Amino acid sequence: MNYESLSSELLRALRGKRSQTAFSKRLGYRSNVAYAWESGRAWPTALGFVGILERTGRKLEPALTAFSRARSGAGTKADLTSARGVAAFLDELRGQIAIVDLARTAQRSRFAVARWLKGEAEPRLPDFLRLIECASLRLLDFVNCFVDPSTLPSVAKPWRELEAARRAAYEMPWSHAVLRVIELPAYRRLRAHPPGFIAAHLRISREEEERCVALLLETGQLQKRGKRLIPGAALTVDTRGEARSREAKVFWTQVALERLNAGAEGTFSYNLFSVSRADLERIRELHRAYFRELRRIVAASEPAECIALANVHLLELGAG
């Protein structure tokens, strides 16, 4: 992703129909700073960008609360009206990711990243967007809080692909597992796509395999190369925060139950307990931290050798 191009396009979209000069004056600048931003000659800081959002009428707090809740199950605690608040927001996003790992992924100095996370320095807008993506893998969702990503040339195609992948996750949940089979060495060694291979590997019906493959080809997530299927657009699909996410959770919970009833090998465990409200919140945060770490490991894992389903539940049984 070109974070500089995205920054320019985002600022241009926020300017709307105003001229660059008029927009600059509205923001309180005497010079034509909008031209400098949109041409990539200068950038606002992260806090400056937040100020632009507010001056252009964007509802900052509800948007960021929704974004944070979708990521972790809890609303953001950060107040982005100060440099310390911006740092706290980024620190919340990174969760358990070590600073050195975040810096490596972001291709930035770990000293710079550490200063940004402590609020000792402010990242420019491109670096702010870069850190959001590297910490959460959900930059396009963040952008969508304020501007329609389909109107931004540098991310319009990835956004359409992401939306198509999300629709596939709800319409045919097995499609994501089908994609994972295509990545396995056992499939990549094949000279031609054998109908039924995927179904046998996942223990699903041949008809389900055919429907999923057709949908994935239609949305560009699979492509045909000769007689084989190869991965198309590489996407990290996060359905958290989506209105239909409960349906996906129910589906995969049912799959886990079916495999448990069938005697499948796996880690199936439970713990029923009574606990204080304060400690229940601590356990919830531990639950979220575990899943964030799981996602980090998965994102960095190579090569793809097996397919697994992680299905973890924590819920209060009483009326409270």
C-alpha cells in the first residue's frame, strides 16, 4: 500500500468542493497548505489530521469507538484531541505486538515507533496510517469511518475486493477454508485441479466445494492458471463489527460442535467458574489479547501446511 498516495487522496476527499486556498484558510493557515499536502510535499501530523476531520464535520468519537469495538470488543479509551491521546490510540491498536515487531512490519525505526507510542513525537499522516494498518490490519475500515474508500483511487480496488470477500464469508463461510486448501503444498503440487480434492480435505460435500470455488472465482479471490486454481487477491478478512458477524460466529461454532461430536482430534476444553466482576473483565481482556496474538502469529506464519479452526468462547451464564 502506498501510504503517501492514500494520504494525499484522503486529504483531497476531505477538502471536497472547496478550493485548496479556501480549504487552507478554513483550517486556519495563511499559506496554501492544502496544495503542499495533496502534492506530497508536506504532511499534517496525526493530531493535525484529527483536527482536519473535526473541522470538516466528521463525527470523530462515535466513529473511532465503533472502529475500536469492532477490533477488540470494547470501545476505545483514547482521546485523540491530544498528542498523548493519539499515542494511546496507537498503543491500544498494537495490543500485545512488540514494538520491535511493529517497527519491522512498518519498516520504520523502532526508536521512532517507540517515541510515537509514548507520545514523545508525532507521526506524520502517512506514518500514522501505516501504523494503523500494521497494528490492526484494518486501515481500510478506519478510512471508511470518514471517507468512502471506493472514491480513493489507490485503495478503491482493494476495498471492493475486501467487501466482496466479506460477502463471501457470510454467503458461503466454507469459501475461506477452500482458499486455505489452495495454499497447501499438497494442492500446489497438483498439475490440474481435481474436483472433489478440496471437499475430501475439508470433509464437506462436493456440491459445497463447487459453489465456493465458483464464488471465489467470481470475486477474484481465486484465479485459473491452465488447469489449476491459484490464489487471487491476498486479503485479510476481518468480519468483526459487521452486522452479520454473529451469523459467521454461529456457523463456525456449529462446525466445531459437529467435529467434536464426530470425535475429531483437537483441543476442546471448558472451564465453568464463579468470579468477581473485576476479574471477569480481566479475563475478557486476556481473551482478547490471546486472539490478537493468535492473529499476529497466523499473519507471520510460513509456509502454509495445515488448516485449523480456533473457536474460543467466553460468556456470562447468569443474569448478572
